[in-house]
Amino acid sequence: MLKDLQRVLKLAKTDERQFAEKLNAASRKENERELQKARSELAKAKTRIGTLDRIISKIYEDNVEGKISDERFATMLAGYEAEQSDLKAKAVEWEALLGKATEQTTNIESFLRLVRSYTEVEVLSAEVVHEFIEKVLVGEAEYTAPRFSHWARGKTQEVRIIYNYLGDISEITE
């Protein structure tokens, strides 16, 4: 863990801008199509919600003026309100997705501020672990047979470090 943390800190300190760009690029690469679709769908939904507000106002006026029956008004109103409710729920989801993308940039900045507060990490203290590491995932142990009879069996385990603010950045920073 200490070596990986030192490696990540060195990368971040060497060129903050490049480090942030790598992290943002990886995030954008994964989500760009999804984010573009969310922006487009959100814009369409907001436009339609506004249109539905105007339609509901109009059918209410038509009902008051006697142009449409109470039954017809109730049927139309229920349909428009159901559509509007569905669009509002979807809009909340799309806004959350777009907010998450913005949060990624904020998280990178928070991590870089934390990096700047440390000159060097020589020892893996509880404070350092708490500051930088959210969790460590340790895979199942895999044992290998010894090549020579006098050597002990080998053991390997996958270890993934999940950093505060950034998540798993092992593939990005290698």
C-alpha cells in the first residue's frame, strides 16, 4: 500500500494538470456517450414539461369556458399529468448523472489539495491511510506449486486500493 500511495503521490506532484487530465479523460471516456444523451434528454424533457404546463392551463381554461366537458377535461388532465410526472422523474435522474460528472472534477481537486498538504509519505500511519485511502480490496489467495522441491509454495493475491475522492485508479496511473 505504501509503495502504491507513494507512486500515486509522485504522479500527482510531478504534473498536477496531466494527472487531473488523465483522471478526467478516463471518466469522460467511460461516460461521454451517456452524458451527451443525458444532456439531450434533459433538454427535451424540460421543453416538454413546459409545453405540458401550457397545455394543462389551456385545457383548464377550455373547461371553465365550457369548450370541453368535465369528463374530457379529467381524462386529458390525467394523461398530461402522468406524462409530466414521468418526465420530471427522468429529469431528476439525468440531472443526477450530470451532477456526478461535475463531482468527479471537484473530487480530483480535493485529492490534489490533499496531496499538496504532504511533502512526502515515508510511513504508512493511520492518519495517512485515513486521509488517502477509502478501502483496500484483497482478492482470494492463489497458491502455486514450488519449482524446486526445497522451495516453499508461492502465494499471490490481487490487492486493489480505492482512494478517497478518486476510487480505483490503478489502470489509469499505470
